[in-house]
Amino acid sequence: MSTKLTIRPVTANDLVSIFEIETQSFGTESFNRRQFRYLAKSPTCHFVVADIDNQIGGYLILTTRRNSKVLRIYSIATKPRFRGLGIGEKLMNYTKDFARINAYNAISLEVKEANTVAITLYQKMGFTSISKKMDYYDEGENALVMRLTCKV
Ligand SMILES: CC(C)(COP(=O)(O)OP(=O)(O)OC[C@H]1O[C@@H](n2cnc3c(N)ncnc32)[C@H](O)[C@@H]1OP(=O)(O)O)[C@@H](O)C(=O)NCCC(=O)NCCS
């Protein structure tokens, strides 16, 4: 991508664009605006956006639990017209850097078993499937639990 991509903390002004990406990505299973406002302020969330020349190209929400050394990817999505350009991979590399800098032992996530695009991205980043959660999503779909052990 020839334009400049910056990964930076979310601000209140980003939430309209993020909500648009969310509904385009997850439809009826989207977080609502109130949930995003909550996540943006939560001390246990690390919420960032991919800013491409002042446009929001994607977002990433990481969560942490007290006394846990496992970082969780809570949500990640990129804007449909910016897909396939490397933004998802940059957000995943950001996650790996964040985990290393903050001394996490592992990164984990859940993904719909049928979401082959996201699963391909996670496998490319070194994640492997460690278990399955049956009927995890609203429509009764199963989740794959994927994990990456962080190198010290
Ligand atoms: C998954 C998602 C974040 C990927 O974002 P992206 O910006 O398009 O990803 P990138 O361009 O960085 O692609 C990186 C890798 O992902 C995989 N990938 C991306 N698009 C793909 C596609 N259409 N088919 C298969 N693999 C694909 C490839 O491994 C790709 O690497 P490559 O270009 O060397 O083949 C994006 O498709 C998205 O927002 N999907 C909807 C929301 C979602 O499903 N989020 C995950 C919920 S768990």
C-alpha cells in the first residue's frame, strides 16, 4: 500500500466509522454503539484502529484479564473495500508486538469454524487450532479456539 498506515488508539470520533465496519463485517451479530463506547473506555481493553490517511481501515480490540498471561483477540475487522491489502496482517503483527512488549505468554482467539478467510490469516500468523467450542455462536455455529505461544 503506497498510502500511510498508522495503528493508533481509538478516539470517540472513530466510533461511527468503526460501527460501519462492524455492521458490514458481522451483520446482525455486530456489537452495538454502546458496547463500542464501553470497550473504548474499558481499562481491560486495548482498542486500536488502522488509520489510512485519516480514514479508518480497520480496528482491533485486545482484552486482558487480571493475573492472566494470555492476551485475547476480542475482535478484528477491516473495511471491506480495503481488504486484501495487508491491513489485517498489520493488525495481527501489532498484536504480536503488543504481547511481546507486555510479556504475555500466549495470544488466543475464537473464530467461527466456517470463517476460512480469518482462519487463513491466523494460520499465516502462526496460530494453531487447539480446541473447538460447540454451539458457541448465536446461530449455533461452532468456534475454533486458536492460540499462538509467544517467544521470549
Ligand atoms: C479477516 C480480515 C480481518 C482479514 O483482513 P485483510 O485486511 O483483508 O487481511 P490481509 O490483506 O492482511 O491478508 C492477510 C492474509 O489473510 C489471508 N486472507 C486475506 N483475505 C483472504 C481471502 N479472501 N481468502 C483467503 N485468505 C485470505 C491470507 O493469508 C492473507 O495473506 P496473503 O495475502 O499473503 O495471502 C477481514 O477479511 C475481515 O475483516 N473479515 C470480516 C471480519 C472477520 O471475520 N473478523 C475475524 C473474526 S474472528
